Amino acid sequence: MTAIVMFSSLFIFQEVLHLWYLASSSIAFLITVLFSFMTQKKWAFADHETVFLHRQFVMFVSLAVINFFINLFGMYVLVDIFSVWYVLSQIIITGLIASWDFLIYHFILFPKKSFCK
């Protein structure tokens, strides 16, 4: 679901609004972060606790900021240096970030027994 949000946002900003591909990717990434927190917490990891919600959100956003810069750097390298189509570049980078995120979400951010305590 978050991939749909990411790629539809990217498409709208790039193809419809004709923004620069890095601006399009950045805005799409930020929109996706907001959507992703709630879907990851509530559905993917079935974490309905609210006690550590603030701490989880801060950790989630911190990871998102790191991912944001990884995303920008990766897009720049693949598109400007290696001339990879921006959509394929975003697919590659999104896959790498999603893999990294899953491990962090599963073992640190939304574990069955919270490490946030």
C-alpha cells in the first residue's frame, strides 16, 4: 500500500506537475512517511499500544530522515551518474529502503515485547 502512495505521488509530481525529479521524489517520500507510520504500526505489526506512541513516532521519523537522504543520494547517483530512468531508480531504492526498514521495524520499533521501554 505504501508503495502505491509513493509511486502515485512520484508520478503526479513528476509527470503532472512537472517538478524536478529530486523534488518529486522528496515530496513523495515525505507523504509516504506519514502514511507509512500508521499502516506499519496498526496493520503490519499489529501494535495497538499507545503508551510508547510518541517515542515510536520520533524513532520512525528519525529513520525516515535517514532514509530520505539515502533516497535522494540514491536517486542522484542512479539518475544523474548512471543515467537510469527515474522510475526504475526509485523502484531499486525503495526496495533497498523497504528491506532495511522492515528489519528495524520488526526487531526494534514495533517488536512484540517493546524495546522502547
